[in-house]
Amino acid sequence: MTAPAPPRFDEPWQAQLFALTVALSEAGHFSWPDWAQAFGATLKRHGADRALDGEADYYAAWLETLEALLDTGGFAGREEAGRIRAAWEEAYLTTPHGAPVRLRSA
């Protein structure tokens, strides 16, 4: 029997998202079967309107699912995640090319 192919990552954040999800599951924050069920539901919902591309759509659904599990588990609320995402986006957009991206101190 041949080993399954490793996941395909088009961008570093996708690999980081995958690793974070695995680490949170292994730490007991949610079970992998619960993850798979929630992710499948997200993919189904996303694919109801149009065909998914299997790349960017896949990881957008992955991120949405992880955020939902962290919210319902009480680990990180959606509002908090939104504030952090907005802060990273601002930092990314205002950082000169080639410089490290850093969040401003609160």
C-alpha cells in the first residue's frame, strides 16, 4: 500500500494553518473526528453556490472551520480573531517591502 500524498500548500500560511490545527487537536482542544465533521460541513456550505477550486477555497474553508471551533470551544472568540486579523493586515500593508512584519504594541 502506498502512503498518502502529503498536503499541498501554495503559500506558507496554509502550511502554518495546517500545523496549528493538528497541534490544537493533539493538545486536546478538539478531536480529529469533530474537526473532520465540521470541516466537511464548511466545505459543503461553501460549495453550494459554486465549484470550489481546491486550493484557496479549501484553505479559506479550513480557516473558517478552525475559527469556529476555537470560538465554540471558548478558546478565541470571533470578535477577538477579527481584531487580530485586522491588526496583522494593517501591519502587513504598512510594512516596507523586505522588512519584518510586526504588530504594534497595544
